[in-house]
Amino acid sequence: MSHAPIRVRVAGAFAIAMAVVFAATGWFLYARLDSHLRTALDRNLRLRAEDLAALVQQPGSSLAAAGGGRFVEEGESYAQLLGPRGRVLDATRALGGRVLLSPAELRSALQGPTYADRRSIPGFHHPSRLLATTITQRGRRVVLVVGATTQDRAATLADLRTELYVVGPIALLLATLAGYVLAGLSLRPVESMRRRAAAISAETPGERLPTPRTRDEIERLGDTLNDMLARLEQALDRERDFVADAGHELRTPLAFLRTELELALRHAQTFEELRAAVQRASEEAERLGMLADDLLLIARSDRGKLQLQLQTMPAEDVLTTVATRFEWRAQEAGRPVRVSPAPELRIHADRIRIEQALGNLVDNALRHGSGEVRLRSSRLDGLVELHVTDEGAGIPPAFLDQAFDRFSRAGSGRQGSGSGLGLSIVAAIATAHGGSAHVANRKEGGTDAWLALPASQRNGPGSRI
């Protein structure tokens, strides 16, 4: 059954359940009818015993004479009168002289009415049930035994069994067919969704599964699958955009590289011209390699495979290292890069990746900002924030929400070259550390970009970690 269609399995389970219900119902009806027939027979025996007791007390009457009358039916009922010691005083003709009661039953009958079942009685071909009760005849106590065959009860029960054997399978078959049809109707929306799902592909964006408005599990399943399709479609669109933007960004340095090499090959007249062309080609190749590394880092972070070598370190040491790295460039631009001390703060992170992220922030500040570039750290709500601020014109407010998007550049306010991946890499590194990246314009002017990272448990006494 594990390989059978759901419709067949549901119908099979329904058939088994209905078979159990029908069997239990039939057994209950049979038992109740048997009990009612037994009760009716016992009541009939009591009434017959009362009538025969009144008859035998009349002078000149006998049970033999009562046979074939309204008190005793020929072939169906009988009666016998016994003395206290078990001697037959009177009986219907079919019984002859055989005593119907055993000594123990006779003693019980002398104490009160007693019922008993007999598999056979002389002169009768069917099982019977009898009632023995004490009466008074001519001033002495005797035992009156009245009985009747259970043929009518057996015939009635046999008819009921026959009807159950005939009607039960038919009802079970009809119930199973109904369960099969209902299962098919219930699964029809699932089959419709399956056919639509088989037709959906990357070339059919916007297609969704048909969802029945039944407010049941099928509707919830359809809504969940449609939500999943929407998420997959968004992810596919992001990947397509990423590939298109990456191709666009790679095309520019490749074009410059090819141009420089062609110029060097065809137009270089002197060694100095050839050297300058090769140097420019080398710079473009380096830029191309850096762009490839950035794309690889973002791809790994998307798959959750960005490997980190975590260690605990002072936040101030990381900021100082980054500031030292950009010292020569800052001096050429005439813009100081300073670090605000915070010796008590420590972070648990991959030093190389954090320095890479901070380096991108400092590079953006030197490239697009103006004035002093300051690196500082602070603690807030269990996190250590590493800030990079400048004194430039800031970021256009409309661009703040998409500053960390891949290949995004501000349309105004920040001119210069770049691939648009710097802040995306910052966000990817922060996310890989369980933190986040943020950027905002300062009230006093300039931009404040920062990483919020989990703090080390070894921070100073004032730490709220």
C-alpha cells in the first residue's frame, strides 16, 4: 500500500474503518435482538405457567388434556407436573414419563422460579427453554415445568444473519466507492496544482499554483508553495541581476586591458611608452583580479560558506592597523586618518575580514568624502560598533536604503570610480559574523558608516554583554 496512489490508500483505509463499523453494528444488533427474543420467551413462559397453574388446580383437569390447546402448542411447547421428590405427576403426551429436571434443579425450583436450557427434549427436534416454578395443588406443593422450543428465536436470528451477510458487503462496497470518489474530489486541487507546477519554469516568471479557496489544508499548502515560488523567483532575479552587473563590471577593465595591450603592440615606439602601457595594463589586471575576488566573496557569503578564523582581539588594534594601511594615501590627499582610543573593548571576529570591511569603509571615505577620517569604537546593547566617519557632503538621502546593494552607486554627491561592491562586501562580512552594517549622514555633516559586531565576553567591567 505504500506505493499505491493516495486515493486508493484513502479508500482502503475508509473501507477498513467502515468494515469495522459494520461488523460492530451487526454484532450489536444481533446481540440486542437475541436478548430481546430471550426476554420475550421468558415472559411467555411465565404467562403460560400462570395459566397452567390455574388449570391444574381445577378438579378433573390434566396437562395431557391441555396438549394441543391454547396453553400448549403441539410440537412447540410442553408442560410437566412433578412432586417434591421428582416423581412425574402429570405431563403432556409428547414427554412421556421422562423427568425434565435434575435433582439439583428440582431443589432450586422448590425455592423459587428456575430457568434452564435443553439441547434436546423427548418428542421435540429443536433446543428448548423451560421454566420450573412451585404451585399448590390440593393442599400440597408441586413443581410445574413449562417449556417451549427456541426454533422461532433461532429462525429470527438466522434471518438477521442472512440479511447482514447480504446487506453488509453491499453497504461496505458502496461506502468504499463513496470514499474513493470523495478522496478523488478532495485531491483534485492537488492534481491541478501538480500539473501547473510541472509547467512552471524559469522561462515562465509570475506563474503561480491554482489555490482553491476552501480554507483547509489544501489552501494553506497552495499558499505556502506560492510564497515559496515568489521567494525563488526573487532569488533568481537577484542572481540574474548579479550576473548581469558582474558581467558589466568585468567588461570595463577587460576593455581597458585589451586597449592598452593593443596600443603597446601597435603604437609603442620606445621602451618608455611600452613600459607605461604595460604598467597601465597591469593596473587594470589588478583591478580585474580584485573585482573577481570581491565577486567570489559575495557568492560564498550568499551560500553561507564564507570561512572565518575567529579570535578575540582589542577593537582599537584593528582600527589602528586599518588607519596605518591608509596613512600614505591620506597624506597624499592631505586628509588625516585618526583613531579614537577605546582600550577596554574587544571583539571576537576574523581579523582579516574585519580589516577588509573597515578598509572598504575608509576607502569610500577617502574616495568620496572630505576632511578628516576618524575611526572609533563604542559599545551598545551587547554589540561593539566600529565607526568610520568623514566630513564630506554625505550620502543622498534617497540612496541610503540601497547603499549596501550590489553594484549600487550614488547618482550625485559622491563622484569617482568603483565597482559598487565595497559596501556589499562590508554587509556580507558583518552578516557572516552575526552582526550588521549601517550607514547614515551626520548632523554636523559627513557620513558615518559602521559595523555592529558581537562583543567578546572578556570586555571590561562596564560591559553589558
